[in-house]
Amino acid sequence: MTVFWPLVSLLAAILATLLAGWLVDQLLQRLAARHPDAPVWAQLRRCRVPLQLVLLSALLLAAQPVRRIFHTEDDGVRHGVLLVLIGSLGWLTVRVLTAVVEAAFSRYETVTEDASRVQRVRTQLGLVRRVGAAVVWVVTGGALLLTFDAMRTVGASLLASAGIIGIIAGIAAQSTLGNFFAGLQIAFSDTVRIGDTVVVDGQQGTVEEITLSYLVLRLWDYRRLVVPVSYFVSKPYENWTRRDPGLFAWVLLYLDHRTPVGALRAELERYLAASPLWDGREWSLTVSDTTPSTIVVRAMMTARDPDTTAALKLAAREHLLAHLRDHHPESLPRVRTE
């Protein structure tokens, strides 16, 4: 009988926790269905598991059925439950923070049509979420350590030597701290954002991920280039889409002096008018240079983003060369001998 009631209390605590988690999940589900324009309720449903752990550990600490079941007089079991409570509280806080940040971004994305502003807010909120999660986990880890008597005993000596340790840690983590502050500077200075097309040391890629320590570029062949964020505040780089994602595509053709430039210009205009790659803004075809044996024809046209620009450049070059081959073969360059 000495074990029966504590066991009943333990089972009751587990059932109460499961029931509370189910009720909260049903409530959030109904709120999400009633307010589809507020995505925070759907995001908060992912907090069910850490919430149940918090409730269960709190009930166990209050009723203490586990201690009676194992007939122990020490506080080992109680201390373990306390550790679970602190850890689950940190987990719940991070989940709530993530849900709120993601819901805020989803809401902003639906009311804003400016793609550049959406990318900027996405980058900033992502770094805010990472910084907030890091702070929560550091505080949680400190709270877990302070529950041990040994850690509280050495607390005074640790505080006394904190100045020396801080200097040593600052020197050792100089690069890490530099990347950390560089990540914050990138997020809030709007110099580079997720989705931007940048050129770093001759490598063109799209920004796929930005963290507090590194930035990931997806290259044209789907390789990933990982660059420290400190690079983007200390060295020059090209950002092709910071203000306007549209770009000029240009093609150089080395042709014979007998090339009918006017007819070639008219053909380019006809081709661009029918091409879905051209954004309809600007185009031109001019003779940019001459040599004793050829002329240099430069065709320029605009496209809506870097990927479309590359595709339009290749397609326009291929079409112009095919047109000259089929209709004006005398325009192709020749090697003259006497």
C-alpha cells in the first residue's frame, strides 16, 4: 500500500499532462482555423511536447510521487526532475520564440509585395531567432549548472578570476566574436540578404543561408561555397540584386565587315519581342569596335533576374549566329589570303 498511492499519483500526473497537451493543441487548432490570417497559432502547435514536459516535471516536483516509489531519502530523483524542468523550459522558450518569429515573417510576406524588403526582413528575423535561441540556451545551461552544489561552491572563485578568463577567452575567440558582430552588421545594414546574387573572388552564387558565423552561397553548378561573414564587412564583393534584380545581358560577335548591321538589329528586336526571357525594358545592338579583318558587334538586353539573364545571353547568341549562317553567310568571319 505504501507504493500504491504514489504510483496512482504518478499515473495521474502523466494522464493530466497528456490531457493538458491535447486540450492546448485542440485550442490552438481551432484558433488557427478561425484566424487563418494569423499563422502564429499554427506555429505554436509545435510547442506541445516541451509544454507537456514542463507540466509533468512541475507536477512531479509538487507531488513527489517518484521519490516515494523508489524509497529514497536523498534528493537525487528530485534533482533529476528539476533538471528536466529547467531544460524543458528552455526548450519551450526556444520553440515559442521560433514560432513567433516565423509567424511574423509569414504575416509580413503576405502583406508586402516588395521582394527586396521581404528578403531583408527574412535575413534579419533569422538572425534574431538564432541570437535569441543562443541566449536562451546559455541561460538554461547556467541554470542547470547552478543546481549542483559543487558549482555554487566554486562560484566565488570563478567570479574572482572572471577578469583573467575574460581576457583569455576574448583573445582566443577573437575570430568568432568578429564573425558574430559581422553577422549582426550584415543583418541590419542590408548589404547582403538571403536570395541575393553575389560574386565572391570570382565565384558567382546565390545566398542560401546566413548565420552568425558563416554565409552559404549556392553556385551555378549547385556546389556550396561557405564564406565567413567577416569577409563581407572587410573585403569588396559584388551584389547584383541588392536594389534591383534586373541585369543587362550582353553578347559580343566578331563578324565580317560585310555584315548587314541594320538587318541584324531588326532580327534581334524581333527575337526579343517573342522571347519570354526578355523583360521588355531595354535592348541595343551596336558596333563597338573594329579590327583589320572583323567588326565587333555588341548586343545588349535586360532580364528580370541573374538566372534569366544568363539564359537570355546564351539563347540570343545562338539565335543570332544561326540567323547569320542561314541568311547572311557572308557575315561570318573569314581569313583572307592573297
